Amino acid sequence: INHSLAWLVEQLLPFWEEGVYYLCTAKCFFGRKAFVVLIPIFCDAEAAAHIAGFAGHSHHYFCRHCLSELKDIDNLNPATWLKCDWETHKEVALLWKDSPAHIQQQLYDQYGLHYSELLRLPYINLLKFTIFDSMHFGDLGLLESHI
């Protein structure tokens, strides 16, 4: 999916960096400069894994917000969950991007992360901006198997 995201990022970068000037708008007859950001990323868990660079829900780091491991999935005490760190996430993802395939696999196995083209957006924080669509479970008839 990164090839599609690369195109999207190329379209969004000018809106963030210098803005885009429109000659005429409905409220500004003489034109207006617009700045645009992509927030949030709203999708189901599988799409989020691909778009934002997370591992799937069956990875030993199954959660996108904490570092709980699959073996501790029965731990329901949020006070004991170690939160994910955005700087570490970004560092590992960029390291993944610049590594050969066998190192990429090791990084993915160890951290549950891979590179996303969205990291080229200077304002993006994939931990904060990725929202999982829980209603999608109902649409697909999956809710019964998750209760």
C-alpha cells in the first residue's frame, strides 16, 4: 500500500509546507491560501496495520497503544500497560525502511512495526492519529466472536 500512500503524501506535502493558493473561493473573491493536514486515519484494524505500519493483531505486540504482549492478553489492568512511544515507533520504522530485507523481517518480528509513507508527513503521529473502526465488527458479523 506504500506505493499508493507515496502518491497521497506527495499531494499533501505542498498543502503543509507552503500552502496552496486558490484564486477565488466562495467567501474570498480575491483568493485565499489554504493549509491542509491529514488527520485522522480512520479504518478497521487490518487496514490500519497496512496503512500506519503496525503488525497484525496476531503479532506478539497485538496492541497499537501499549506494549502488552499476546501472552499477557488476559491482563485487564491498564495501569500495568506500558504505553507505546512515538519517537521509538518512528525510529524503528525509519530503520526498517533503510534496512535490507532480512533485517526488516527481524525488526518486524521484534517490534511489530514497518515503514509507512505517511511518516514523510512532518506533522503525523500514527499512534495518535490512527482510529480503529469498532463498528466495522458489527457490519462484518464479527462482533459475536469477540464477545
